[in-house]
Amino acid sequence: MKSLGSFRRKFAPWNDPEAKPYISFENVTKKFGDFTAVDDLSLTIYNREFFALLGASGCGKSTLLRMLAGFEEPTSGRILLDGQDMRGIPPYKRPVNMMFQSYALFPHMTVEGNIAFGLKQDGMPKNEIDARVAEMLKLVKLEQFAKRKPHQLSGGQRQRVALARCVAKRPKVLLLDEPLGALDKKLREETQFELMDLQMKLGLTFVVVTHDQEEAMTMADRIAVMDKGKVKQVATPAEVYEAPNSKFVADFIGNVNMFEGTASTVMPGKVDIDVPADRITIRTDATRDCSTGQSVGFAIRPEKIRLSRKEPANTAVNAAHGELYDIAYFGDMTVFHVRLESGRIIKAASLNAVRTVEDPLGYDDKVWVNFDTDAGILLTA
Amino acid sequence: MNTTWSRFNIVSLVIGFAFLYLPIVLLVVFSFNESRLVTVWAGFSTKWYVSLFNNKSFIDAAWVTIRVGLISATFATILGTLGALALTRYTRFRGRMLFSAMIYAPLVMPEVITGLSLLLLFVAIGFDRGIWTVTLAHITFTMCFVAVVVQSRLVTFDRSLEEAAMDLGATPVTTFFKVTLPVIMPAVVSGWMLAFTLSLDDLVISSFTSGPGATTLPMRIYSQVRLGVTPEINAACTILIAVVAVGVVIASIANKRREVQKARDEQAAARH
């Protein structure tokens, strides 16, 4: 089998103007009474894509998934699946299958019975059902649990039964609602890779809803960051992390130090931002258009900030003096909280690349914070 | 846990249980009395049971009661389950609160009123009173109990089970019979048993709505008692008690065993 990576690197249909989207949401709005769960949302998902809907609870991501499955109808707008308008098509006639957050295994049926349920509804002959069920059990490594009832299984096993059950029908699209939410951390990490492997093997389109950004970053080809029923950004995990398009996305994904100021000098390719509140001037690459006097934001990730006891060569821009206020040791890395002279606290992370450091930074040490012009990102929204 | 028993606790327990069970024990004991006099013990005998089984009016009444019970419990279960489904599922229809409250009303309504209003209805529409009017009356008052029992189960029912079934291609009807009904079955069965027991021992509503040839066992016993209590009635009551007791004991043992088995399975599963 080809490795996951070689396929992943080439897989980017969203950059191909010729590629036809497989699922399209066109100006979809969903209201529950006065509450707008999904607000005039448009989104396209491509065939064989692993797509993640990421957002806090109540952002409308689950509603979006339920509309795709057919449990809710959009108040306005339309959903196309492989070119077909899905309006009015009941869930039992849609070529999508969903894995529920609670797994929703039928408690009165065995593992086999659960997996065979969907196949029986299609009127598949008995011997073919048996063969398919056996194949699915093998796929999720539950062969010896075929005759068990759901309550006789552990959480991880139940999750795999739920997965086998919705994959058994070979749907075009698999919808996963917080698929790993109920598993403990270690099992979750293993299962993430199993899911990615499965998606590749079966060549399915996966749409997964999650509130766990690490999960989305690990598994997905693209992530849609959602807030209050709207999509804030759709991009690959690296783009979402390194090039967020708004303060919301920058703040939502990962750790970030956010500065609010005004563009004081606009130079070719560079912008200076005055941040009077934190008594610092930031010089950054002008990745977005902005004009002098415009109020702008600047986001920088903790790992892109350098700490040193020595004063940097240039202290006019991108540098500030402060003292170490807090140290959080994570094993693989350490996060330092630096209190600047203005009182602002900055997070700076450093990788613990060597086991022991001579004269490590300690509490209350005076340090300089500095970073390069390409370390952070200019935000105008 | 504190396991020391104070004298007060023991005394109150004994008095409480005596109050509940002494009359029943006396009734059972005197059903085996040799003497015709209910208050004088004259030795052990099963002759009243023999005479009971030879008493055609009692046997007829027993058959009427069983038939009414089986039919009314079955229909009450179907209607009550449907009612409970409607009330828990369609949470947004107009007047739902009113309907919800109304389903509880017959539970607290004096039986005399239920019986009388049904009698007036049957007379008004010219329905000849007999076994069918009793059955209808029993369906009416027992379906509320079924609805309440099933409703309490449906409140905790995980709707995503039904959604999963439909997602896997099952139509709403298939979903109901293959998923919803099997899952709520224990509640439906308890509802049926409750309806059957209520029908079995109902006297007031039966008296109002029954007609010639449709005398139920409680009615038969009651009319007999007015002529004086005989050990035959004690025997009839003892049989009724035995039937109900055996039913209750079997049901609770089965329930307990299922729970224990489930707990054991879950523990075993967690160890994997």
C-alpha cells in the first residue's frame, strides 16, 4: 500500500479550479424558532476528503452535520450531494451514514446484528450480509466479539462497532459526530490514526464534527472553523494555524499572543504597528493590505518568540524587556510566561531539545523577548 | 451502615407488617378451615376448594374476568403506548400541556365517577351492557396507567437510536418495530401487567358498566359476601392472592437477575 503521506501531499482538489465539489452547502440557514443555528453558510467538500467542522459547542457544526444526514431540513438555501439537491430526501434514502457521538448502538442486538442492520434494510441476500459483516468485524478487529451485546463491550470496542456499522453499507460519505469524544486520551490518539487509515483504505469522504482542535489538526485535510453559525475560515491545518484570517481563528486555534494597535508606518513589504498599551512597536511582513492609521491586530504563537538574558541587537522593534512570571514544564517543551514592563504577560514556548541546560531560566529572571518580522501574522479582521 | 436495631424500630416494623398482612394471613388460613363458620377453627380441609371448582357461577365469573382482563390489558397497552409516544415525541404541538395533564386525570378520578359517566355514555348511545361494555370501560381507565408507565421510560429513551436506524436505511415504521419497541418492551410489558391486574380486581367500574351474563369475579365475590362470608370465598381469594404473588415474585426475580447479569457483563467489559 502507498503510504498515507505520499497521497496526502498531492491531495488538494480545493486548489484545482477544475475539481467538482462533492458536497456543497449553498447559502444554508437553519433557524430553531428565534435562534439561528446556521447562518447563510456556504461550503464545499471534495470527494475522498477528510473534512473537519471545528468549533465550540453551539456554533452550529452539529446542525450542519444533521442537515447533511437528513435529520434537519435547512430553513433556506440548499445542500447538494454529488450534484443532487437533498431537499425533501428522508435520512433513510440518503447515501450518507452517520456515526453518533453516543454511538447509538442497538442495545437489544449483538455486535453482528448491529452491523447487519443497515444491510438488511437494503434487502441484501443473507450470505452476502454474512460475508460483509465478517469483513467489517475483521476491519475493526472485533472478530471474537461478534456475539456480544453492546453493554458487554468496553468504550473503545463500542466505538469500533459503531464505526463498522456505518461503514458496512459503503456510503459515499461518512459523517462522524465527535467520534473520539468518549474515549480516553491514549485510546483517542491511537484511534485517530486508525480512522485516517480506514478513510484511505475505503476511499470515502469523511465529514467529522469536533470541538477538539488537536483532533481536527491531526486527522483532517481541511478544517472549517465555525463560530455562531458562520464559517470563519476553511483551510488546511497548517494554514489555519500559521495563517489565520482573523483574530477569532488565531485565538481559537492553539495558543497565541494577540496585540491590538495601529499601523503607524506602511513600508513596501513591511508594516510597523504601534501597540501603546503594551509599550512595544511591532514590525511585521505585510501579508495583508493595510493603510497608515488603520487599527490592526498582530498574532504570534508562543513557539515563535525567543527569550534571552542578553539584550538583542535591535530593541527598537519586536523586542521588550520583562521578567519571568511563570514556568509550565510539559516534558517535551516548556512554556514561559513573561511579564513585560507594561504589565502585559507574554507566552513563549521553547522545545526541550537537550536533557539538561546549563544555567536554565528561573522564576523572576530578567529576560528579553524578541521575534523576527516573519514570526507573527498581521490581522485586519 | 448502622445495623443495630433499636427496640422502637422492631416494634414499629412488626406492627406495620401485621397491619398489612394479618388480615390476608387470616383469610388464607380460614380458607383451609373444616368448619363452615369463618371465625371458628375446626381442623384442616381443602373441601372449600373442591366446592369452589364445582361452583359454576364462580367459574363463569372467573372466565369473564380473565377474558376481560386479557382483552382490555392488550388494547389498553396498545393505546397507552401510542398515547405516551405522542406526548413525548411531539413536544411542540398546541395544548400539549393540557393533554399531558389530562392523561393523569383518570388516575385520580374517583372510580364512581368514571363508572357512572361510562354508564351514562353506554345508555345514551344505546350500547347493550355486557362483557363488551366492561371491557371498553377497563380499556378506558387502564390505558392511562399504561401511558404513564411507558411515558416514564420514553423520557430517558435515546432518540439517536431511532436516528441511527433511519440513517441505516430503516423507514419510520421499521424503526419503530425493530428498534423503539424492543427497547421500551420492558416498560410495555409492565404496563400490560399493571393493566391486567387493575382489570382483574376492579369492582366499582365493572359494577356500573356490566350487564347480564357479564359478572366478573370481584362482583361475584362481593354479591356473595352480602349473603354472608363462606370459606368458599376465602378459597377464591386465596387463589387470587397466589396468582398475583407468583406473578410479582417471578417478575421481580427475573428483573433482579437481569440487572445482576448486566452489571457483571459491564464489569467484565471494562476490564478489557
